[in-house]
Amino acid sequence: MRTSGGRVGNDRDQFFAESIFHLVREKYTELTDSCFSTSHARHKVLAGIIMTRGFDLRSAQVVSLATGTKCLDLDNVSDRNSTLSDCHAEVVCRRALIRFLYAQLELLLCKSAEGEEQSIFVPNKGGCCDGGGDGLRLRDGVLFHMYVSSSPCGDARLNCPYETTATYPSRRFRCHLRVKVNGGEGTLPVTARRANQKQDGKPLVTMSCTDKMAKWSVVGLQGALLSHLVEPVYLHSLTVGTLSHTGHLGRALTRRLAPVKHLPFPYRRRQLLLSCLSSSEVRPAGKAPNVSVNWSSGDGGLEEISTVTGRAKDSGTPSQLCRSSLFARWQRLQQQLNGQISGAEAIMGTYCGSKMAAGRYQRALQQFIGALQVGGLGTWLRKPPQLGHLNISV
Ligand SMILES: [Zn+2]
């Protein structure tokens, strides 16, 4: 039994973590059993997010899940706004959670007492969102928990006491930010040379899952766009299957972030409750499939994405989670909410402009990036601004 902070014997925490794992696994089995395709059955990593009211497991509900371990070759993607470039399970699962959050905000638009009662969001009297008004916040007691079947790639995966592949060259880059290998699996340490993406002719890259999860524990899961409307939504706990060790995860996801301070209200550095499963499933061996699936609560079935094209596997259409799909939904929602909720004033414009207009979110992100850089962990690589020139009329 291994739980957060090296404590032994905390049966309740361990029971909770095991239950989170079983709920995600059951939902995945249910979804794949009703699906004729077998291409996703060989997944290497499964991630899921569960919502609870307090720690009452009777209220537990799987709200998003995803599989995947691959990242597209970003230099060979022509339309990055319509493709899903980072198909790692944890990252896709967060995007699927955002669709769930949108659905919960849309419940408020029904203007029915029932819709308002059902939504997990409530008006935030006296709050402060990037939209400039009170905005919305999660209902009291609503908590989100993530399960990942294998330790997140990057710093949390490497140098782990349980790591058996001794191929890692040295501990020189311990704690360092890492980037995903384009068009494949695995990660590489960030080097100063690559700090300005594309401007120095280096390939475009995306940050490792460990680093992205560390970022979520500072700026939240909701992303820049939703922070116009809602207070940050944080993960409360993380349960990891194979290749995991709570002390090691705690270093990579929490202690590494100690220098991150002075965050603008209501952002704060959230300490994740970390758990590992007492008996984890074996990570499937062999080649990873070229498919990543995703699902959000309310969907009839799984969406299957080819990790070669970053688009729907069979039809080739853009994913429901790609940048343009989520941006269109955000714009529609904001237009509808305009005038109904303080803080939802329309900010129409480009994708990048709308993200940059989320002032507090951007300041919190800058504090995070700056603190890691000063701490010698490397430079966070942001996508160049021209990728954000996306304007959709709704
Ligand atoms: Zn990953």
C-alpha cells in the first residue's frame, strides 16, 4: 500500500484511489464492449477523470476518458487548428473534460430551474474572473480526480526508483522540463537552444505530460478561454497505475514547483493528493496502436482519432476536441451567456487574442514559466503566436 507522502496504512485514501481506478476501467470496458472496432483494444495508456461530491464514492461519476501515447509530427501537419497534435491520454482526457465543462455551462442557458440545479457551476458572488465580473465557480464540494494507467511521460516517468530500463544516460536533467518526441513516443530534455520555437529553425514541440500536469496544478484544467467565465478548476487527486512511486511523483508534480509564488487571485498552487495502485495492471508490451480514443459524459460512444493524421480515424473529419471545435463552442457559449452572467461580455476575435485577453490566467502562467526558468529547469516552449490566428464566425 503506497499513498501520498509515504504514509503507510491510510486505508481510506487507498480504497478511494482503487475505487477511482475501477470506475474508469469499468466505463472504458462498457464503452469498448459496445463498439465493433477492435483497434483501440490494445491501448498502452488509459486516463480518466472522475467527479465526486466531497469524498462520497456514491456520487462518483466518470466525466471524461481517453487513450493514447503518441504525438504527431508537428512539422508535417498543415492545419494545426483542425488536428489533434498531442494524443497522449492525459492531455486528450483534459480536453474531453473541457467538453463536459461546456455542457455544464450550457445547462445554465436552459433558464430552467432544473438546469440550474443540475449544473455543477453556480454564480460566484464577489468572485473575479478574467471576463471582468463575478463569473461562475464550481458548486461547493465538487472535486475532480484523475486516473492514469501509467506514470505520466517526462520527469515523473524517468529516474523513478522502479524504472527498470537503465538506458537513461545521466541524472543531469533530473527535474528538467521535457518535450515529446515528434511523430513518436518518449521525451527529450528542453534545451535553451530550442526556447524560441521555429524562429531558430528547430522543429515545433509539445511539452511532456508531467510538465503539462504541473502546469494544470497552477493554472487549472479549464484553459485560458474558459477562465473568462469560471474560476480555475483544479484536480484534487491523481491515481497512477504502473511505473509509479508516490515520493517520486510528489517531487515531479509538486516539490519541483516550490519556486512558483505570487500567483494572482484566485490562482494558487494546488497540492495534488497522489496515490499509486497496490496491484497495478501490466503496461501492455509491443507497438502502440495508431489510434487515440476520447469520450465525455453524455456522448453516445468513443471518438477514434488517428495518431498519424490527428483527425477522426475513418472519416478524416476534425476531432470534437481540436482547437477549432472547442473555440467555436466557446464563442457560441459566450454569445449566449452575454448579458446573463456578469463576466461574460463578448470578447470576439482570434483564438490567440481571446486566450491572451485572459489577463489573470496569463499572469499566473507567466509566474509558473518564469519560476521554473529561474530555478534552472529549462524554458517552457510555447507555440508561436501565428498558430493562434483562428477566427470562426458563429
Ligand atoms: Zn504523455
